[in-house]
Amino acid sequence: MIETRAPGKLFIAGEYAVVEAGEPAVLVAVDRFLYVRLHERVSPDDAAGAASSTHVSAALATIDELRRERGLPERFFEIETKSELDEADGRKFGLGSSAAVTVATIDALNRLYELGLTAHERFRLALLATIEVSPKASGGDLAASTFGGWLRYSSPDREALRAHRLTHGVTSALQSDAWQACSIERLPTPQNLSLLVGWTGSPASTESLVGKAGEGDASSAQTFLTRSRGFVDAFCLALTSAPAPGSDEAAFAAVRHARTLLQRLGEDRGIVIETAALSELCTIAERYGAAAKSSGAGGGDCGIALAGLDSDIAGILREWEQHGITPLDLQVFAPSRQAEGDADER
């Protein structure tokens, strides 16, 4: 039996902008996981039938294409999945379960076929699989699930990648020029800041929200991208310059600016990014000295708060619960570079 796991993720800043090739976002991996167990079988009659999800199916098809291109014999297996990224009743927390199952499946098949893939190659294969299901997916969640820790991420040209794979195959697509806009950079873990996560209990449709957000005029879209990039860069600078005086305050300011930018995007596009519950989550966090915003596409799911040494964390969590917001006991998952590979790639 082969068992792999991949962590969930949270967006800190850069949502919506990151779907444009080359535009950055900040994400973290969290210490809840999606597990994949692969049981090898001796014949196709003993193997499992349909895959558990479209993302698993896409991962299987992508690795199978790579296997054929490498001239490796087919092997038979069945796959089981177990998730800590959903509520017991099946409701999703918004922690990137689709990305995690894709990353864990790719890893399991890499081990089965002894492909010797690097972490970056596994990430690229996971993104090639994902964009067959969700063409607009940025891949940021896949990067977080692959490398862990705090990351600054920008996406490649996914449309060009899909076209390249269709014409030249998976092996060639792994080296396509379309990856040039992609950047994965490891950020230092904040020493004086705590990341708090609250779940609103309402699921959100990322693909639907991202599609509607992209319907604006070119001028306003470019303004949004420019401002988002500035706030992401300011946040990254705050992390890399810590513990210099003012670095924590700069991180707080970047989070608050990113929240305001998303609120304005929602108003401009006529979509609800910050729901009433997310707004309450942020208001409470701010009252106790933290900086807060929605995480990911918004419209439900989770919000995050960045709390400093002077923030009343217990007060935030207590009042969140009083308002029907569930604090999630999450820590940033940061495996050693030796275990998962160096994330830094430009």
C-alpha cells in the first residue's frame, strides 16, 4: 500500500488577481490533510472502477499519459481518499480539498511508477490535470499543498499550457515556455503574528465567483491588478523585513488594504465577496486589535485574521463563536525543505 497526504490551504492576499498569469498572491498551507491510499492490484478486474472525483480522474489521466510517453507498463490499483478538509456532514471549509486530492494522487502515482518526479514536476503535473477540469484555476492552492509553509505565488499561462499539452503531450508541456510567468517563492514564517481562521458555515462557489469577477472593463481590471500586486508585495516585504520596527504594522496595513480592494471589486462586479458573516468576522477581529479579511473567493467559507502580540486572541475567538462563526484550530504546515523540495522558483 502507498499512502500520501497533502495539506489544505488558505489565501492571505491576492485573490482574484492571481488568476491572471504573473500576478501574485500569498498563501499558506494548513495542518489539516487529504489522505490518499493506493492499493496495487494484479489485474484490471481487481482494480477500482470510477475515480472518486473529477479531479482524481484528471490526475490519473495526466500521470497515465506521462507513463505512456515514458514507455512504462500499466499497473492496476484502487484509490481510497480520506479528508480532514471537510465538515463531518460533507460541507467544505474552503481549504482546497480539490487541490489537495490532486496533489496527493499525483504523489501516490509517482511512487507507484517510480517516476522520480521533483516537487516542482509534481506541482506542474497537478496543475496540468486541474486545468482540464477548471481552466481558470490559478494553481496557488496546488503550490501550497505541494510545498507547504508561507508562499508568494504567481500563475503561468494556463490556456497556453492546455494547448501545448494537446499538441505536444504532457512531457513537453512540463517544459513549456508558458511556465515563465509562474513563480513560487518561500516566505519566512512570521514570528510575532498569529494566523486565526474562522469558518462561516456557508460554502462558496469559487469558479462561479471568479468567472463573474472577470466580466469588468479592461481599465478597472488593470487598476485592480496593480493595486492587488502592490498590497501583496507590501505584505511580503513586511514578512521578509521582520522583526524590523514597523514590519508587523505594515503587514496589518496590507491585509486591511487587500480587504478593501476585494470589497470594491464585489461592488463593481455585483457579486458578494464579503458576506454578512465574513463582515462580522472582520469587525470582531479588528475590535480586538487584529487585521482581518475574507480568504479565497469569499462568498462564504473562511475568513482570516492576523493577530499581533497585543491582540486579544481569546476575545476574538470567543466573540466569533457567539456570532455563529466557528474558529478552526489550524496551524501553518511547514515541512522541511529536505522533505518537500525547495519552493523557490522563478
